[in-house]
Amino acid sequence: MLHDMSLRVKRGELISIIGPSGCGKSTFLRCLNFLEIPDSGSIRMGDVEIDKKSEQGWNRAQERRAHRLRAQVGMVFQSFNLFPHRTVLDNVIMAPRAVKKTPPSQSEPLARSLLAKVGLEGLAARFPATLSGGQQQRAAIARALAMKPAVMLYDEPTSALDPELAEEVLQVMRRLDEEGMTQIVVTHDMRFARAASDRVLYVEGGRIVESGAPEALFASPADQRTRRFLRTLL
């Protein structure tokens, strides 16, 4: 359960959210694009704002706004969520064609350019099961980017990968940061959070306990709960 969590993210920021398992990090991320519908509060992405009052239900107008909001958000999951019966290229092409009705003459060149961006240009005809975990996650990032999102959300994108494969994925995320992509990352990778983030949030018990620049938060956290958590990992 989340309690009074409030976050304002500037365009181009990379925010890492850390904290113990079960503290609400993934739930918060899923609320940002209404994969989970919060009981109350408001969320704004670009020009779309949804205000969910506790006494309201969930109506068609809100769902239409949520659909517009989701169109601006790319989501990358821990388990990749690629379609196993589709090639890597088809996985990347599907959403622009289905959602935005992008014609093949545009969607395929876009997909191939994104696969090149994530280092998979030679694997377009392969099926997900033939790829390493790092390659599958990079394909999932390319698929999310194909919708030309304003914000990328990542839910533990490297936790299922060994360090070498995780580094492949993290390099792509660093490159997107250099290009100005806004990114919010739920992660247990403290090394990445410390080195790549503009800000780090420590979450515990469904609340944001502490937020700050990574150098300050990791070197001298202000809250004892943050200090206790970091001592178990660093």
C-alpha cells in the first residue's frame, strides 16, 4: 500500500527508486501508467492529467485519459514480456502498427533503427527464446521505444540477469539518458543507481523516506532507515 507518495520529474531526468522488497516500488511505478489504478491522487504525464478522487469509481472518460497517458509511457518489465511466437522485429513493430496505425513503410524502418540503437541489428529475424536474457531485455527496450514515449519506466530491468548481461542493458539506459530521455527505474542495482541517476528515492513502507542526489544519499543519508538499508548492501 502506498501512502502520500509525491514525485515531480523534470524532462530528461533519470530517477532511480530503491528500497527493500515489498515496499511499494513496483506498485508506484505501475500506478504511474495506470496498470494499477490508485485509490486517490493525481498523475500527470505531458498534457494528460488524471485526478482520481477516493469516492470516484473508474469510468470510461478516465479510461480514455489513461489510454492517452499510456501512449506517452514506455514500460520495461523484469521478465521481458516478449511475444515468444513472434520474431524480434515483429515484437518491436506490433505496437506502432496496432495502436498508432503506423504503416509498414514507416514501422519497419523505425523498428530496425531501434534494434540497431540497442545493439541487436543482426538479430531481427530471431525468436526471443534464442536470445540471451540481456538481448531479450534490450529487445524489450526497443519495443517500448517504438511508441516514441516521453517517459520510460523500468521495473527491475536487470534483476533476472547476471552482471555481464545486466551491463548490456544498463549501457542502453545510459545512452538514452545522454539523449535526454526521461527515465524512472525501480532497481536493486546500487552501482547503477549511484553512477547513472540524477536523483535517487529511497522507499520503505509505501512512503518516500528520502530523496536526493546519489552522491549525497549514498555517502551520507539523512534518515536512519536509509542508512540501515544501505548498510546491508554496500
